[in-house]
Amino acid sequence: MSRPLIAFLVGTAGFIAYVMIVTALADPLVEEHWLLQLLFYALAGVAWVVPVVRLMRWGAGRSGPARPVRRRP
């Protein structure tokens, strides 16, 4: 299997698992104060970004930070 296909399959399975976990954790918060709910959903809505970026870089064949492309004048 190629790296992009593996990254796609792992990413899709991970996203489904993440949504199920966040939903299970959010269920008890339904009766809580709206500010606590806001903080939880804001954190849960951004927490998936770091693993996905790392997975996308791995799938593209890059493991380090992106380097800017130098263009000749």
C-alpha cells in the first residue's frame, strides 16, 4: 500500500474514533453551564489539527516542517 492510501485509511478511522470519543465525553456536559460547554467544544474542535497535520506530512513523504520554495528572479 502507498503512503497516501495508508494516511487516508488511518485518518478516516482516527476521525471516526475521535468523533465517537468527543461525543461520549460531551454527553455529560449537556446540563452544565454554557461557558464550560463552549470551552470543551472549542478545545475539541481544534485538538485534532496537530495529529492530522503530522499524518498528512507523513503521507506526503515529508516528516519535518515545510520549507519555503526559493524562486529565482
